Amino acid sequence: MKFFSDNAAAVHPRVWEAMHAADTPDSGYDGDAWSRALDDAFSDLFGTECTALWVATGTAANCLALAAMVPPHGGVVCHREAHIEMDEGGAPGFYTHGAKLMLAEGEGAKLSPDAIRAVIDPIRDDVHQVQPHAISITQATEYGRVYTPSQVAEIGSLAQGRALGLHMDGARFANAVAHLGCHPAELTAQAGVDVLSFGCVKNGGMNAEALVFFDSELADVVRYRRKRAGHLQSKGRYLAAQVLAMIEGDLWLENARAANAAAQEIASACGSRVFHPVEANEIFMVLSPAEQASLRQQGFDFYDWTAPAGTPGAARLVAAWNSDPAHVAALSRAIAAL
């Protein structure tokens, strides 16, 4: 009964069906009918004209987006625990050819305008210091926290006022939208986001993510960078088909709602053990080493986590779109019985 990560979840049957339907001769690279359909599909989804490009991984999506906005001598403001800082093996520096990640603080891995200003205001405007060129936020955050539309808009306003690009790492964007019940444009185009890494793999996809550009000039840059980085796949229609299957009929929201609901059921059994509000599909809870061992002996898999100060241990549990209701119920009972 695995609650390690939604990265390991199964591929949704409708995604498999879409890939099979794309298993027919067509133009290579991104000249096929499926790839050409992405712009209109995402423009309809967000209610505004945008450009969408497929890539194979979230790391590539994030780093290609940043490389389009940030020169090698520039900087990206992000949270100290952002995925691009903690979990991408230096890929941002590799793709940007040396740009610096400028680390900010914030509870629950969320940035605020004040936290961003605390990083960028002391920087002198001269060639001796790295100048910020972009801000990157994660939705939902690395601790499962969700930015509201007004919170994103505040950061977007700051970015525009300082002539900074704004990137959103949306690996769990669907979970955030499902939690808030808002229109996706309220969290992106209407809030000043320039480019969104739209997550699919965590949400029922196989090996496809999407870069959604609300600034078409950035998309033109990334087309070349994607090729140079080795991410322009010759049979790109299979990636495009996955992305289209995810957004057509709102499968992306259906899957995210299922994952969020499973997480809420588990969280309800955790009570005061939870040390971050459960706003998406991740649960961070206090567990002593003995309690961790007890749950594992009962067949539950999860990651150990850094414990809050004054507690004996902690764990991260992640629900997925296909989390078995019987497994969710069993885990909830086991936690409640500790």
C-alpha cells in the first residue's frame, strides 16, 4: 500500500487510449496534428490566447522556462525549499548556463512579496552583483500549500513592477485548482504569470508535461532551446496526445479531486499530527520512529521527513489519482489507532 509519491501512480486509461489513437503515421517532431492542437486546447482551457509546448519531464519544463527569461549572469528568486533548488540536481544552472537561484524564506514553502523584496531590495544595481530577472513559485508548494489567486496576483504585480518574469512550477497545479475551485486563469494569466509548467505525470500521465506560455515571445525562444537541450522528440505526437487527453473533458481536474479527497481522508485521521495544512494531495505528519516502523509492518510505504523542532520524527504521505479507497481507509484506521 504505497503512499510514496504521485510520480509513481499508474497511467490513466484515457491517456493510454489517446496514445494508442496517436499510433498512426503523421509529421515528426511537433508538426503533427496533436502537437498543433495544443495551442487551441490550452487557450480554451485558460480563456485567453496562449502557446503550449510539450516536454518530457518537469525538470526540463521548469528549466527551459527559466532559461527563456534569465541570462547566464542573472538570477531567479525562489523559495529556499523550492523544487528547482532542492530536487533538480543543478539543472536550472545547467539550462540557464550559470544563472543564480536567489533563495527566499516563507512558511510552507510559500513566497510573499515581502520575502521577495527582502532578497532583491539589498542588491545594488551594478555589474558587481547578480541582478534578478525572474521569480519562480510552486503551485501547490513543496509542502502542499496552495497560493490563492490574490496571493499570486500580489507576486505578479511585484514582478511586473520590477520588470521580472514570473514562472509557476505547476507540477501539482491541478490539485491547487481543485482545492480552490477557481478558474485556472485566475491563478495564472490574470495574476501576471508569464509561463506555467503544467504538470501531467503526477496526475495520470506517462511521460509528458506542458509548458503554457502567456507570453508568446517566450515560447519562440523555448522552441530553439528545447531542440538544443535534446527534448524535441521525433515522435512528439505521443506526448501531445497525453496532454490533450488530460485536459479534454477535465480529466486533469477529475484526477486531482480524487487525489485531494484521498489526502483529506487520511489527514482527518492524523488530527494534530499534521504540521502543514492539507490543501492538495500531500500530508506531512509527526510520526515517531516506532510509529513509522509499526505502519510499515502493516504494509504501508511512505517517505520519512524532517521533523519539526521538538518532535521525534515525521513522514510525508502522498495520495494519487488512483489511490485505492480500501488502502486509504486502512491507512486512516492504522494512523488513528497509533
